[in-house]
Amino acid sequence: MHQRLRHDPSKSLVGFLVGDVHYAVPVARVKEITNPMPLVELPHAPASVAGVADLRGELCAVVDLRQRFGLSPSMRTRKTKWIVVDVETQRAALVVDAVTEVFGTGGTDLRAPPSLGGGDDRRGIAGVTNHAGTLVFVLDTTRIRDLVDPIVLHEELLPGPRISALPPETRS
């Protein structure tokens, strides 16, 4: 008999890499992890918003975390993933270099992120934890809202069926 997998409350974070740095988002905010899909670039979007994608009929802003954190672009690999998260009333896909694992904080609270001077409020780090001897920066997904709110205003600007807005070479 096949045993159903049950949610493990001790595993509260989804870990991922952006460059050489370990990050995580709360598992409760994650809707799915998917391979990158075709997307449409929007004019006048924030630099770290790569565009929008039609994710099973729902328009989803795609945020490139390498761009968001000031890293140089990298080639998409088999390990590149999108982590689709709830951002208040909408969803956003976070482009990450690789998803690592689902883990917990071991019952300890998150530590405050280090102060790096001006712009701390824009970094979007909720706290820091240690997992397997590595510092992990936990993102505050509500901060992504500041990036994706302007995208909602552009939804009506996309032509007809959303998939038709994709260039022919990116259609699947």
C-alpha cells in the first residue's frame, strides 16, 4: 500500500541558491516550483522584473533574483528554477539558480539580518538562519510586492489570449 506523504511542520523553509549565496522562502508561501517558461517582457517594468508568464491561465510576474541582488546574468541551466510564491493577493515567480532542499530552523528563531547601511529596507531579507553550517538569508516575500504591483497595472495591456503575446520562437 502506498503511504501518503504528510507535511512536516519542522520543515518550514524552501532553500535555493542565487550565485553562491544560500537563500530561503517560507514553505507556506510557495505554491509550486517549476522549470522556466516563456515570458513576455513589459516596457517600463522594474529592472529585476524579467516579464510576465501565463502560468496555467494566471498572469504571473517573474522576478530575476540575480538582477534583484545586483549579480551578473548567468546562463539558464537544468538547475534554474522558478519558485512561485504568494505575494499578498497575487503570485510571482522567483528565478533562482538552483533549489536546494526543504528544511527548518531547528526550533530557533531567525536572527536579524546584518545592517549594511542605506537601502536596508529594500533588500527584502526577513532574517538569517544557519542550516548545515551555512548562513541562509530568508526572504520576506511581501517585499516582492513593491516590484510586482506595477505589473498588475499592465495586465490589461497584454493583447487577447495571453499566450499570443509570446514571440513565435518561444511558444511551446
